[in-house]
Amino acid sequence: MSNFHCARRVAAILILGLSLVTAAAADDKMDVLAVADAALERITAEDSVGLSNLMIEQAMIYVATAGDGGYNVRTRTYADTRARDIDVDLIERGFDPTVLVAETIATVWYPYDIYVDGEWSHCGVDIFNLVRTENGWRIASLTYNVQQPPTCRQHPEGDPTK
């Protein structure tokens, strides 16, 4: 076999390998985003147990807020999340996600808006940090902030209650 044919064969194998890696990375991104989307669906359904089922047992939720000239961080554990009783009607929608995957870890940066009892409440960014487990991608932490425009923006589709 000539050097030319050998080089072409090596190039073809490299391209095929790169295509498979690229396809796997795209699949990972889709799988990671599906978990974040499922979390938003569970929040909208006021299903705390369903939300916690998407998490590892060591997971934490962090809520970062600013106001009155200072900053505040509240935390909630997996167990707190699982036991949480939500007594309001919620609609939380994410849009324009950014998904980053590095083999066994992933992050979804997900701007969101939220409606409480049919009224617009606030917007901000959800940051889902996920880990790959034997059972698929799971949420290790969810950090979100609570803001008002113009610091954040509402969902591009507008008011979901109309």
C-alpha cells in the first residue's frame, strides 16, 4: 500500500473517530439539558420528590439574593428538598441554555422566569451542576439567583398565563 493510501486511511479513521466523539458529546449535552428541563418541569408541577429524584443524595440548592444593600445565601439539602411542601402554583421556564460537559461533570447555565399563583414573580439564572453516575446524569447542586428586569429578562415567549 502506498504512503498516500495509508495516509488517506489514517485520515478517514481519525475523521470517523472525531465524528463519533462529537456525536457522543452532543448526546451528553442533550442528556444533561434533559435533566435540567426535567427539574424545571418538576418545579412547575410542585413535585419536590420528583425534583429530588433527579439529584444525588449529597446535593444542595443555593439561593443567592441581593437587597437592602447586602447579599444573602439560603441553602436547602436533598432531604429538605424532598420533604418540601409547595403550596403555591408555579410556572418556571428556562430559555437560551448554555451546556458544558467534561466527561463526568456538566453545567447548565439557564436563564429563567417564574410565575407564582398566575402572577409574574421574578427572573434570574439557574445553574445546574451535574455529575455522571451509574444511573445517568444527576444534579449535584442547583444555584439560582432572584432578580428583576433589567438585571434579568423574562422568557421570550412572554406571559405563559395569557
